[in-house]
Amino acid sequence: MSSRKLSATDGRGRPTTIADVAQLAGVSTGTVSKALNGRGTLRAETRSRVLAAAEQLGFHPNRAAVTLNSGRTYTVGMITTDTIGRFSIPLLMGVEDTLGAGEMSVFLCDARDDRIREQYYLRTLLSRRVDGIIVTGRRSHARPPIGADLPIPVVYAFTSSTDPEDVSVVPDEAGGARKAVEHLLTIGRRRIAHVTGPEHHHSAVVRASATVAGLAAAGLDLVVPPLFGEWSEAWGRHAAKILLGSGKEFDAVFCGSDQIARGVADALRASGRRVPDDVALVGFDNWDVMALACQPPLTSVDMELQQLGRTAAELLLAAINGETPPRRHVHPCRLVVRDSTAAPMLPSSPIAANAEGSLDVT
């Protein structure tokens, strides 16, 4: 098949039709319809050949006709409670990566932690006949289902549902904390402290528990019990002062967020402690605004929110197409190693440099 792109009309000025695509691809018009609409079971080679033929002919199916024939609108709603966008924006980017490839549009609705507003958006999306809904937020703890007996599939991303029958995609925060602990042990740190957010916060509790368990597996304890406080730089600075005044020697601090870690770094520097020479420092979230502005640049656990969004969209598409996706998908985190834990690496360590000059630990 020639790679030359043709116009969307034939030599007589007639608009290109689905039959023209079928003839060029050597398949039936029904196969072309399945390939372009993402429906049915086709071999990957056949689907690729049809898409290439459509691209070569400049053929784009009439969306209104496709909607009428398939009963689908090729739209998806996304409801979030993350007003800042710290977590929902990278997740949305991943969702759009996947849905955009299928020429599906996303309606983003910000419920602002308001149940009434959330239900209004739900009714609005249903009235627009979206094919499915993704629900997310700024906290990873489980939330009540957005509705019961809805006529379309719903996937919960980052924020899970309390209903075990709902499809939820969540980050493995405990696994991320274990990777941070293992990394600190690998570079020879043994006197480790943990500073994190509010004691009632799901993420703070999960990350602290995994930190304690990871050290226990190595026969170690935290130098002091986990320091719970706020998700802020101010708390990080205050917590560092508590550690410095405790009389306990420590050579590493694992923080429950990058904001906390940046505050800890500031306080350590002000006290004359060098990072990482005297104290290695690890954060959580891999928020570039914080991690790269920290002095030195911060090693941090990345929840891979963009990839988590892609996974959520893939599961939603599967449900829209009549498949039954797994009810709960726990997405792995990765550790991005930067200068705040710089140390000679062991030859057998499973670490590879990435494009931004940091190291990824998988």
C-alpha cells in the first residue's frame, strides 16, 4: 500500500466513502466500521491496515452517523474534587492520552468537595449521554459510590470506591514507601526518621505503617515514632527542629510528601547539617515544583499518576465495550533518585539513569 496521502475526494470530486477504505485495505465495509469505531474483535494487523487506509485516503467517519448507529456519544465525563489540580491534572493527561487515541472527548467537572455539586454534574453528564465516567479526587482514601445502579460504567481513579463491586485504580502507596526505605538501607543509612501528614489522613497512615514495617523487616526501628503533622513546608521545618532537639542521632529522613521534605531540608541546612552527606532525604509525590526546587534536588516516590490515568481510561473503555475489568487495580509507584540521597551505587542495584538526569528505581 502506498504511503502517499490522498485527498478526501476521489478523482471525480466525490467524497471518500467507507467502501473506498474497504477496497484499499482489502476488507469488508463491516470490518472497516469495526476498526474505526473500536468495536468487535479484529486482528491487530487488520485493524492497523484499515486505519492506515483511512489515513491515506483522509477519511473521517461522520461522528453523528457513528453515534446514531452505535448508540454511543464518544464522550466521557470526569468528576474531580481536586480543586488545586495537583493530582487530577496529571491523571487527566493520562486519561486523555488513552481516550484521545480513540477520538473520544472528556468533560471535566470540578465538584469542589461539594456533594450537591457532584450530584448536579452526575445528572448533567447522564443527560449528555456520556459513555462512561471517571471519578477522582485529591485524597486516596475510599469514598462512597457516586451513584447506585447507574446506566453507564464508572471507574474510580486515585480515589477508590467503598463498594468492592466498583472498578477502582489506586496507587500502591505502601509499596512506594517500602521502595524509599529499601533505597535508604541500600545506601547505608540505618538511623532513619519519618515525618508525615495528619495522623487521621489515609495516605499518612499507610505510608508510615509501610515505613515501620520495612525497617522491621531489616531488624531496625525508627529513631523516634513517626512524626505526624501537616502536609506543609512549615511542618517539615518544625519537625526537623523536633528531631534535632530529640538527642537522637539520625542519618536519613523519609517524608510523607515533597512539601514536608523541602521544609526539612531548609531546617537541616540552617542547622549546619548537610544533605545528603550528614542526612539523606526522601520525599513522596515527585512533585516537580517541590522536588526540583529543593536544595539539593529531592529523591522522591512517584505515584505515576499519568500512567494511572491511562490505566483507568483503558479499564473504562473495556467496560464500555461490554468487558468485565478487574474490580481493583493497584498501580505500582517508582522511586526517582536525585542528589538528596546521592551515594556510590552497588553494581547489582537495579537502577538506571533517565533522561532528566535522575535515577529510576523500579
